[in-house]
Amino acid sequence: MADINTDVLIIGGGVAGSAAAFAFSKKGYEVLLLEKSEKPQDTARGDHLQPAVCEILGKWNVLDHFFKSGAKKRAGSLWFDEDANFLMDANVSKLDIPEPYFMFMNHEDISNVFVSAANKNESFSFMCPIVSCAHIETNDDESLFEIKSKDGTITTAATKMIMIADGVASNMGRYFNFERTSFRYERALAVLFSDEYEADEFNNLRTYLTDRGIVTMIPRAKGGCKIGLTIDRDEIKSWKKMSSKDYQKFIGKLVPAYKDLKMYSAGIYPPSMIIAENWAKDNIVLIGDACHGLHPGRSQGMNTTIKCVDHLLGLIPPKDLFKKENVIKTLEQYQKEMKSNINELLEANHSMGLSMDNFDHQSKVDEIEKFKLLEQDKEAGHTYRMKSAGYGVF
């Protein structure tokens, strides 16, 4: 007999796993969430949630919890050329949608908010840190796992559904023989921080089009900003050796308006796209980066994950019918629906990643013209804003 009996076992406590843990336990399902690391998640990762996702969080009754925990609202994005000449205001505040704003907070805090909110649900349990989670067997009714805690305690858990949310590496995905296709992009994403940056009153993200690609100034919830840009892979070694003044000089040459802004490195991320051939098999489902790791250039991964969790939540059998055989049928339906729903977004994200790899002077000229036209054309501008808000493309 297992030490713990749960409806859902979630392996991985990042944004994907913690969001799923909150949503399912809020609905009354018994949830056990496992996480290996006690350390905060990477501070340089995505940190803003689309209006469409804020609508989902409102439906889950967790939106206020984010704001009470320090999240802020952002009107949208402002686009400029490298000399800071205005091109477009992609403000979403006037759209006819339930939550007409982006919500942002530091990435390392987002999963903590979900876990904190889930802790208020009686059906939620959290084990962190764990050393290992090993599959013992799967029978007709459930799957059994052996969980080893940091203090050496060994616990057995029985579950009807397994969610694998252990990121792009996905050791558990490999264990269960999920085939995944990986594409490696040519340019790496370099991230800098500045504690001196001051956002405007709407906390707008400011993006500048340069010959090297976009340079984006992203306000952070606790002040300052994150600066994102792409660098060639052969520049990575020299980039790592640069001083804060070197980074300041580098950005200042690209966007002279920031030549006096002090900044320091937050990390370098060689982007890749990971697409799982199958999202589910038997009573197992992949979520988040374990299933569809996206190019981070437009912060779509976290938003896509929460949309996927919400869709799965709407399909899952009610508590009194929550049996392994019904879970299997539901996951088959989920995979069939979601792979078609998300295909357009995956193709668009991949196309964006390729265009960032090949961005040059002519690309800049073309993009400048595109955003000028979007600012002038009300209908096209509205379509662009709706897509950026998370509507129109799954």
C-alpha cells in the first residue's frame, strides 16, 4: 500500500507544474507536486502574462493573489527605431477584453504565487526538495512512484494521472520514451539587468529596431528593467568576459538613448525549440517546456502553458469519475484538440526565431515600415494588438 494516494502527481514545480497544481487542487482533485530545487528560479526568464492568460487566472480566482504578491499591470509595447523615433504604440488597454493589460512580475516569483495559493487548497501537497522520483509500476488502476527526500526519507505515491513538467531537459519524458524534436537557433539571447531604468506611467515595454535585431527594455515588478537582445554564438565567449561598462557601451552604440544607463549581465540563453511528437500516452501528459519549448523572443512559453493547463482542466473527468481509464480517454482527447489548436502558434514562433537569426539592415528597414503601417491602419493595428494580447492565435 502506498504512503500517499493522489489523483494527480506533478513532477516539476516551475511555472507549468505549479500552475497545474493550483488549478487542479482548486477544483478539488488531490494533487501532489514534486520539485527538486529549493533555489529561486532563473531571474532572467519570461515575466509577463498576456491579457488572455489574465482572463484565465481570473476564472481560476487567483488573479488577485498575484497583485497582492507584487504583480503590476503593463499597458503594452512601444516600438521605436534605433534613434528612438516612435513607430507604434501596441497598447491593449482600449481592447474590448475582460482584462485589458499585461500582468508582470519577476519570473522567480510566479511559481511561488501559484504554490502559495495552492497551499490554501486542502487537496494540495508539496514535496520540496526531493532527490529523486522513480517509477515503480503502472497497473490497471494507478501508477506507483518512489520518492526520495533530501533527508533520506523514502515515500511511495500512487496516482491516477501523471503530469511531467520538468522543463526542456525532461528526464522523466525521456524515461517514459516520449519522442521530441529539437531545433537549435543560431543566435543566442543575451539578457542584461539595470537597476537605474525608470519605466513610464504605463510600464510599457520599449522595443528598438537595430541592424542587429531588436533591443527590448522590459520593466521589472521590483524596479529597474531587463534588457534583451540577440548575439551571435561566436560572440558568447567574449560577451561573458565583458564588464558592466562594456555592456553599457555595447547597448549605447545600438540605441544611443541608453548610453548612460548602467547595466550588468543576467545570463546568456542559446534558444531552442522542442516539440514532443506525442503530448500524452496512457495516463501521462507532458506540459510546459517538456512538451513545447518555444523560442523565448516573445515570451510565449509561459502563456501557452497556462492556456494548455486550462484547456486540460476543462476536459478532465469530474472527481467521482476520476479513474485511470477515464484519464486515458481524456488525455487522448486533449492531445487531439491541443495539437491542432497550438500548431499555428508553434509555426509562428519558429518563424520568428528564424527571422531573429537572419535579422540584418534590410530586415530593420522592413520592420520599421511594418510598424509604421500598423500604427496608421486601425484594423491591422487592432488585429496585431489582439494577437499580442493572446487572442486570435492560441
